[in-house]
Amino acid sequence: MKAFIVADEARCIACRTCEVACALAHSAEDAGQLAAFSPRLKVQRLGEVSVPVMCHQCERASCVEACPVGALTIGKRAVDADDTRCIGCLRCVIACPFGAITVETPPGAETSAILKCDLCGHREEGPACVGTCPTQALQLMTDAELRRYRRGRIAKSAVHPR
């Protein structure tokens, strides 16, 4: 199983701190490529509900299957993007059922930049959005976390109300 981030819409206050943290965490690696504010997740609002939308790191990722040049691949921890292979066809954007991929081509650039959550694989402390969310609305879900969550749900369902 891949790791992924779970967003709790009941805790999200749409402050966009996660977007800023994401953009800053990737600003050093994007230097020279993208000058614009480019977070790899977007906070969406629908009425009173808000929640960040990001890559779900799908096991059978339709974006990977749609890419004709192999710019997206299933990695050990996440769906990996290789900008050097991207031809800017946007098939991955169309194929993603969550709307979690953006492809940008900076003016004068020869390659496109694939913007999608990479779980901040370059950061030892993990995803920047998870660590900076002031309401703890984001949680990194790993195999161990998923097993712990499942055990809790099983235990909760086994308790009979009196």
C-alpha cells in the first residue's frame, strides 16, 4: 500500500495554511522552473464545507495509465512524477478522478512541470501540509496508521450499547 493523506472536512477551516506550506516546501526544488505560487494541493469550498484536495496516491492510478510517455509512475511510497519526460499533453489531468494534478509550462520552458502531491518525499519530517495544519485536519495515513484505525473501528463496532 502507498501512503496517502486523509483530510477531515469537519476540522478544516479553509485557512489555506496547507497550500502555503506545500508551496514553500517545494519552492527550492521548483526554483527557476515556476515563479508562481504553486501548491500541490488546493483547498476547495462547497457551502459551509471546506477540504484540501490532493493526490490520493492510487494503487491503480488512472493518471499513470493515461500518460503516454511514462512521466507518471507508481513509486514505492507515492505516484511519482518525472517532469523531464512530460510532454504537456494533459492526459493525466483529465484521467485523475479527484482533479489533483496540474501541468504547467513556464514561458520559454522546454518541459512541463507536473504539480501533484508527492508526500514531500524530500523532507525527513514528512508532508509540510500535515505538520502545519493548525486544526490537525490532515493526517498521513501509512500501513501502520491504517491498521491502527481499522483495529479501532473493529473494537468500536464490537462494543454493544447497554
